[in-house]
Amino acid sequence: MNQALAPKFPVTDRVREALAVSLRGCEELIPQEDWVKKLARSEATGVPLRIKLGLDPTAPDIHIGHTVVLNKMRQLQDLGHTVIFLIGDFTTLIGDPSGRNTTRPPLTREQIEINAQTYYRQASMVLDATRTEIRYNSEWGDTLGSRGMIELAARYTVARMMERNDFHDRFKAGTPISVHEFLYPLMQGYDSVALKSDLELGGTDQKFNLLVGRHLQAEYGQEPQCILTMPLLEGLDGVEKMSKSKNNYIGISEDANTMFAKVLSISDVLMWRWYTLLSFKSEAEIAALKAEVDAGRNPKDAKVALAKEITARFHSAAAADAAEQDFVNRSKGGVPEDIPDVSLPLADGGAPLGIGALLKMAGLAASSGEGNRLIDGGGVRVDSGVVSDKGLKLGAGTYVVQVGKRKFARVTVA
């Protein structure tokens, strides 16, 4: 029998504040009234709620778009609740079909273990690792067995499964759907049963799977979890969702200078959405900053503050300060301190080296032809002077060569 929510507890100001934190930037909170009741019960009894986020380690690295839900976890963690970072080492063996039009190939156990270690290390840059419960769903997935899997499958219907958009569309198009793909949402839902979660977070593309968790908890006699979905973060282009395949991402393991510069490259409009979803500043602080910009303050000031906050989170405050100074130096045509040193030989017979060949050999251009195109566009400097002659040849000596705003090398030709 489904357990009903506990008797009604008073909705205090602290409960309302917790609800506001929950709703900040979220797409949906389902059902909101049940979440308020859970928050009120927790406030009255002092028993923290169990908040779950599951991530499948399908790749060796994550970008800041993945941290949107991690940020929400951290906000709820700071309210005193128990956050559970669930690594889907078992479900990854199945492969999540969400948003797919083909069967997702499963990873090997070795790939999963390597990726899982990286995920936890990177997630700890956002969550307070000392207050985070780390779990792996192989704990119960491996022991469920054939009988348990059959019993689990009996608690959900094929008709409900086919309501899911990607399954429905693939079936209608005659695209194959493997039976094991139906197991994925069932196993993700069973994670909520095993962990007795009160709230599960996920991206908007995970809504169906999260609702399966509510259904299965009721089937197993538990109080159903609430679900909170977060929007998918737009990438640097401000249009498509952040994705490595679209090259509009910021990897959280990128160096501080690159991370800082990439944040500064986003539009003024996108900046405020990033503030809501990525910043740990309060909504009041963000609103005050936006009011200053609306009143005439340079929006770049706000963007610099966001870039420094994000860079400091994944590196350090000192690294963020240095990245800001590096960006200022580059903007003024200055030379950063930590540019690579490259040694190149003279041409045949000790002749001077052509600029196109130099750019290619120094790794500043993919080819001599690309180097010539960069020169045509005014994007190449040697010792701070713009190169306009594609026939330029450099004899023995050391030169500071710059391509665009961010590529530098100290090239010694000998």
C-alpha cells in the first residue's frame, strides 16, 4: 500500500525560503504541494530529506552544462538535507535511450569504472564531498537477479512505456527498439526505491524516468518522491544546448585562462540565464547587479564577475585573478607570461623561414594555407607588429608570434 504523506506540519518562513531555493531556475517541480509538505515535515522533525541525483558515467569528462543539476544539489545540501550522488555503473551497462533515435551502445565495465572515478572527482568541485552520500546502483542492480527483474518488470506496463516520446517515435518510424532499453527507466526508477529518496533531480530529458521512480515507489509501498527538472544549459552560442559535439562547451577541467575567456565570450542576454543556473549568488544579489546594468553600468563588469566565480570554483580564486589579468593583457595586445617556447630550424641551407611554414611548424595554424588566410585577415603578429606580407621570412632569432587573441608562442629560429 502506498504510504501517504505525514500529517500536516506548519509552513514556516524557513520552509518558504527552502521552496524558493528549490524553484530557482527549475523547469518543473512535481508535485509542488507534496514537496512543501516534505519540507515542512523535515523542518518540524529535524529529519533531513533524501535528495538523489543519478549520473551515468558515459564519458570521461563533464562540462559546466552538467553542473546545473549539481548546483541545485549543492543549494539543497546547504539547507541541511542529505544529498545522494548516485553513480549509475549498473544502468550504464544498459545504456540510457533518452532522446535517442537509435539503440545506445553500452560501455564496458572497465570504461565505466574509469569514468566513474572522474565523475566523482569533478562533482566534488561543486558538492561538499564531506556531506555527500556516494552510492553505486550496482549495489542492488547486481543482486536483483532474474526473479527480481521479472518482479520489477511486472510493476509497469508496456502501454505506459510506449507513452515515452522517443520510444513512440522510434516505433512509429519502424526503428528497432531493443527489449533491454525498457529496463533502463525501470532500473532508474528502482534506484529511488532502493535509496528511499524524497526528491530526485534531473534534466528535462529525464522527466519520464523520474516519473517512473514515483510510480515504483508507490508500487513498493513507499512515499513517492517529488521530482525536480532543470533546464538544459545553452552553450557559448546561446542557441544550442551545451555539447562537446557542437563545440559550444566549457569543460570543467579546462585551464583557468581558457575557462575565463570562454565565459566572457557569451552574450549579455545569455549571461543572466547563466547567473541563475550556475552562480551561487543569491537571487537578490543577481537582481541588484542586473538593476545596476540596466541603470547604465557596463555589462562587462557583471560578466567578469561571473567568469571569475566559475573559474574560481573549478580552479582557485588566485587562478581566477590571474586569468582576468591574462585576459586584460591579451586585450591590450600584451603578452602573457606563460607562453610556450618553440624551437624551429632554419630552412634548407640556413635560409630564413617563411611565415606560413613557421605558423604551421609552431602549431599556431593547421597548415601553411591556413596561416596565409590568417595573415590576410590581419590576425597574425610578430613582436607586436601586424603581419601583412605573406612572403615574410624570418632569419635566426627569437620572436613572439601571436595568432588571434589567445594563441601565442615564443619562437626561436636557429
